[in-house]
Amino acid sequence: MMNCCLVIPHYKHQVLFGEFLPRLAELGLTCIVVDDGSGEESLAALNELLAGYPDFHLVKHQTNRGKGAAVITGCYHASAMGFTHILQLDADGQHDINDARKLMQQAEQNPNTIICGQPYFDETAPLIRKYGRRITDLWTALETLSFKIKDGLCGFRVYPVREFEHIIDNYYLGKRMDFDPEILVKAIWANIDMKFVLTKVIYHENTVSHFRYVRDNVMMVQLHVRLLLGTIPRLPFLLHHRIKALLS
């Protein structure tokens, strides 16, 4: 039986997080908020926000380690608390809470599968973000010899804890914004299934972006070079599964 909790990586998003916190609580799930070294002022505001929510647990990184590191920390805590699945959302309120139940329903029907949000955007989405996603999807198609990854950047997912731990125990994963696409590529390398569910993503006017154009784009290029090199010794395995899928 599925036992799911929320895992939310947080870094200086206390204003937007506070706005959609009541709707998160309506899901009735235990929530693990992992603050990724936001600093004293932000952390104090976060503590104040969570004071009225006994099922929301705050875990702290002393320094900023990156979104991926925060999600991994959240998974370890969820596993220790006995949860079988984690529902990952970002703290900036971009994800549609109404779709959380759709993702969890899919997870109940497919308990060993990673359920991923596949975003569609309204007019609030910057064009550079849309085109950036297309480039990432092209890279992941090359790295997996498939089009299984419909979107590698959306941080709205349900992970089965056992499969998540298998990936992080057996593969290197980037700890920052490279985490979201990398874990899906390596899930395919590990022969772990994934499904995608359409979900709306909204870019709020007062969204605080932590994306650093030069640093993070260099990091993403390094990620895909590393993944392409890792694809080479796995070509027989990937080709076998690609042919098997075409024949089935």
C-alpha cells in the first residue's frame, strides 16, 4: 500500500511558499521541508510559517548544497519515517496543487514507476525557459536512445522511495539544477519505468529565480557531456531495450 509524503526543497522562497502553504496542507500529507541554507532571516520566516502546521517537518542544511541535495536529504528522511513514496514540489508555487492527486493516483496504479509532471505553460512563461526545455529534451533523448523523457526539468514528481534510493546508491547525481534531468536519465539506465502527467506551470510576477545564466548553463553543458560519455558503454543495453520496445 502506498504511503506518500511531500518533500519540498526550499531556498529563500518563504514569501511564495507562504502563499500556497494552506493549499498544500489541504492535501493531508506529512510534509518534509528541506531548507537549503537560506540564512537566518529566511529560516526564521520559514519557522514562523510552519508553526501552525504540525505535520510539516523542517530539515536544515547549514550551507547551500543545491536543489538536488535537498531532495536527496528529503528522501532519506522520508525513508526513515517509513514512507514508500515522496511527492516532490518546488517551493515557489509554480506547480498546480490540484494536479498533485492526479500524480498520486498514477503512483498508486504504478507503485514502482516514477510519475513526472509534463508542464504546459500560459503566457507567463518566459520564452527562454520554453526553448531551454526543448534543448534539454533533445539531449536526454540522445542519452537514453528514446523519447521516454517528455520533460526533464519539471520538479513536480512522485518517486517510489525504493527506486529512488537504488538510483542514488548506484549512480552519481548532480546536486544542483542538474539533478532533475540526470535522475531521469539514470532511471532509464537502471531500467526503472516513468510516466508523465500533463500539469500547468505558472510563473508568478514576484518569483525569485536562483538560476544563474552563465554558471548554470555551464553546469548543464557539463552534465550532458558527462551523460553522453556514460551512454557509450551502455549502448548495447539501450539498443536492446529500444528494439524490444519497437517489437512489442
